Amino acid sequence: MSDELAFAMGEFQALFPVDRQYAKNHMWATRNGDRYRFGFAAYAVRLLQDVYFLDWSVDAPCRLKSGQEIGAIESKKAESTLYAPIAGQLTEFNSAVIQDPSTINTDKYANGWLFEIQGTGTELLSPQDYVDLLDSVWEKTQRTIKGQMNSD
């Protein structure tokens, strides 16, 4: 069995390590006890391209609801609001990524992590369920991408 699952994004492959879980908002999660460390999955990094600004609208520690707005990200391709992937206690931000967001592009599954949340993680998906989710929304995503390209 492979250590990763692949999802074809047109001519590009997004790879997803199977040693973690995934959130519907395209973040990966690794568990350490009752804490989860989150970062952007390859799918999100590929769509964003060249992340250059990251800003948090909350401070650690604080209580979060799943789906609560927590910050914003800017990249070559998009500006986007960031939302909490799970409910729980936000315990820590990765200060290195705040100072140099390009780490998200170059080391997304290790040093490019974003934050940690203490919680149950019941909202998280298995790697296969996440790839199945991507497959179910890929056609719509392609239309959105093409629409953005045509508006440039």
C-alpha cells in the first residue's frame, strides 16, 4: 500500500499522505493526543499558488467553533478567508509561517503547518474520503478556475 493517495488536477497530481486526516476546507491534520496540527493540503496549495501573505483575526489561546472565521490568506491566484476546520481550543500558531508564508508552498506537509487546535476532530475525513470529496467537486472547481482565468 502506498504512503500517499493521488488526485489528478488536470495535468497536475495532488498528493495526500495517508498518515493524517483531512478537513473539508482543504487542510490536513495530524493528531498528537487531543491536539491536531493543521496545514494546507496539496489541493489548496496548488489552487492558491505562491502564498505570500497570511493574517490571523484571532489570537491563541481561544475557543473556536467549526467553520468560524479565523484569518485570511493572499496568494498569486486568490485572496481567501480562512475558517476553523474543527471546533476546539486554538492553542498555537506557527510563527515561522507567519514570518515566511512561502514555507506553505515548499514544505506544506511538515514545516508549513499553520496552527494547532485541541479538540475531538470528529469533523475530519480519512484520506480516501477526502479524495472522494475532491472528485465530487472537481468539475465545479474547474469551471470556477476557468471563469477566473477568463476574467483576468
